[in-house]
Amino acid sequence: MTLESIETYVAGKFLKIARPKDEWIDDVEDPESIIRGLEARNIKADLFTFWQRFPGTKPNFQYYMEWDNWAVLPITSYENWFDHQINRKLRAKIRKAPKLGVDVKIAPFNDEYITGVTKIFNETPFRQGKKFAHYGKTFQQVKEELSKESARTDFIGAYYQGEMIGFIQQVYVKDGAFPFGGVSLIAHRDKSPNNAMLAKAVEACSSRGLKYLVYGHFDYGTGEGGLTEFKVHNGFQKELVPRYYVPLTAKGSICLRLKLHHGKKRMIPKKLMRFLIAIRKIWYSKSSPV
């Protein structure tokens, strides 16, 4: 459903939480209008949550809030990032990719690009020790997803011998950029395509005079460190932004007071969570054909 031009959805079984579907790129400037829209449509939601865009870290609203985190890379120039914000080992990986035949470029958004992304999505049902959410998607599904923000997007592709082996969809919003995807064929990971693609993403931001690049969360609260380490090595910093929670029902208000709005996973101790994740990785590694 679309409320105040923002696509909104409701998720959850016991506690139903409404939120913007594309909150990374959609700013909620008038939350009261969205709340009224939820009520007018009789949408069954207990809470409405949204966050505030970086760099506006000073809370703008009086709702109950908690600090959420983004992985932010401050940008002055590509040269400064390459020479000073990353280490020598990472610079070597970026230089290594073209020597091994990897060509990274901003590509036209066409059927060839979509076919390449679809192939990457369907290489394996497991990535980073867990089920891969995009596995099994069809050409048409991938096309619809990538097309949503195509007017303000650079489509970055990594190619080896003419075959797409990795992609990033980089969406531009105000003074920043938001790369999505960052996925490559596991069969070619020895060629460092992800490092080379991120370098191209930074270069594109620098050429546009943008001030920062946001690559999802810095800390996902699960105890997994692989993706966070990748971001640290690439110069990203943890920046806190306000996340607001607005109770829409009595149940929502009670759950908010009891801190039940984060779900069951956040109630598991981090040490136990890391153990469970390790077990899951072992299980999926035995199941994965790649």
C-alpha cells in the first residue's frame, strides 16, 4: 500500500509492525499523515516504525526512539579513499581484479544486465552461511525489482571474458548513495570482484560530488562479523541515527514498554547467537552445491 507516496508494508505475526518498504531511500517527513492513512484504511498494525536519514542525527520528532546504525563511508575524493581510507592489502585486491581479467563498469540497464543478475542470484541457494533470499527469482521478478529506482541509479557490473560475474545497484538520494546487491558469482570470488565493484561505486560518488556512501547496517545485531569486517576494511564507519516507534494499539504500547518489538532473535544472548550461526553455516555448507 502507498501512503503519502511512500510504499508501506506490515510484517509480524503476534506483533504487527508497519514500516516503509524502501526506508533506505524514502524519507518520512510527515509521519502523522501515514499514521492517519493506516487508521483510515483499517490496516491491522500495532506499531509504526521509521528512521531518520543520515546526516540528520539530531531527533526531529517527539516519538519514542532508539538509536539505529548505518555503515557510512565519508567521501572527499576517490584518491583520498584509495590512498588513505583503506589499507595496502585492500588496494592490492582492487589492483588485482583487472590484472586477472575483471572489467568493472557502469553498464546500461537492459535485458542483458537483468539476465546476468538473475544468473548470479540463482548460482546457489546459500550465501554467507544462510539461505539466500534472492535465490529462485525469475528474470521478470529481477527486472521489476531493479526497475523501481532506475531513474536515479547507476548499474555497476563486473565482467570476466564477457560474462557478468557481479553487480551493484547504486541508488542516489540527496547528498548520498546507497549501493544494493554487491553480489558476485562464488565461482569467481578469487578475482576480488566485490572489492573492484565497491571501488567503482566510490569513484562514481566522487565524480558526482557526493559526501557519503551508505552500505546498509554496520551492525546487524546477530553476532556475525564477516560483512562488518568487509565494511571496516573499506573505510565505513558506524553512524547512529534515530529510529522511531509509534504505538497504534494497546498491544503495541505494551510490547514497546516490554521491549518485545525487536523480536525473538534479539532476546538471544550474542554468545549463543554466534554459536547457533556457526552451526547453521556448517549445516548449509554441507547442503550447498557450490
